[in-house]
Amino acid sequence: MAKKKTATKKKVAKKTATKKKTAKKQTAGFPDRDALLARLRTMLARHAKKLVVTQDDAEGYLLYSKVNGPNGKPLMFAGSAARKNTINYYLFPVYMDPSLLKGISPALKKRMQGKSCFNFKTLDASLLNELEALTKRCFVQWKAAGNI
């Protein structure tokens, strides 16, 4: 029985060490990770009173509408998520209404992956300010449409 406990302790210690190494690898070449997450969280938290926060931790922040979509589930408004090499920012209203993207800069457009995801590796104040303005426009449009 003592051998089982020792083996289990060794496995736990190994997993913990692996997690620490992984965290170091992720932040070693990605110095703006925590600052980016904090900035995006601040942007999203401004809209949290009218929406539902479903995640708020070190890995991301998610906001959902109180209104259900066609599938009967709440609509996702926006969120941030830490990935291996990037911080992703999801803005679902631009997926539903691509006209909201009119007028965004080529630099912000270049950060897009897919229809509603923006990837960031560095803290670029001007791009984040533009993204914040876009998020506000989306919020206003969704509120007018009755999605919030």
C-alpha cells in the first residue's frame, strides 16, 4: 500500500513539474501574455452588467447574452482566451453582421483569423483601442437589435 501512495505522489509531482515547465515555455517567448489578458478583460468587463460572465480566470474571460439564439442557447457576445502562442479575442457580433467590420484598419484586419477571431502576441495600444471601439459598436448594435 505504501508503494501505491509513493507512486501516486511521484505522478503528482511529475505532473506539477510538467505544468510549471509548460507555463514557463508559454510565457518565456510571450512576455505580453498577462498584460494582454488584463487589457482585454478590462475591455470586456465594461459590458458585463448587461451580459452574463461565464468565465473569468487566468485563461480567459467570456461574455454571453441573456437572450437565446435559434438553437435555444445563449448567444456569445465576446471573449478572450489564452492559447499556446497567442491571445485570442472573439467578437461574435461581427460573425452575425460582417458590416460591423467596415472601416477597421488593415492592421486590425490582419489580426483576424476566421470571421470573428482576432489574434494578438504583443500589446499594441492603438490596435487594442480600435478593437475596444469595435466592441462598443457591436454592443450598441446588439442592444438595438434586442440581443442584449
